[in-house]
Amino acid sequence: MERILHLMAQKKASDVYLSAHAPATIKINGVYHPINNQLLPADGPLNLLMDVVPPNRIEELKETGELNMAIPIHGVGNFRISGMRQRGTYA
């Protein structure tokens, strides 16, 4: 996940979208760009979030189906994280 956030900062992307069965996608100047052609597996978005989100906040996401927080990535910047349970998977 940190690699994706570094790419976001490098490309000046405003958003990244992680959804099961779709490629990770960044939004640059209102245009959506897949990072690659790999489709994320059903557990992919949650696993990526687990790389940067503290365990207690992951538990909050699992319990409530929603997560909103900010995280700092040293040397890159601060990022707002919004996670949700969607159709039985996380995004």
C-alpha cells in the first residue's frame, strides 16, 4: 500500500480506488487510471489497508463497515483513508 501512496504523490493523484475484482486505480485531474492490469482478489483491498492502518482501526472497519482516518507516510505526506464494506468485500 505504501508503494501505491508513493505513486499517488509522484503522479499528483487526488484519489486511489481499491475494489475487489478490479485493478487499483488512481485519479489524476479527474481522469481514472488503472495502476496496472492486475485485478485485486476479494481480500486484496483489506490486505492493502492492513499494511498502513493500525489493527484497532481495522477492527473498527470490520465491526461497523466503515473507516475514516488520516495516516502520515514519512517523506511523502498525509493521506485520508476511507474504507467500507461493499457487497461482502472491502473497498
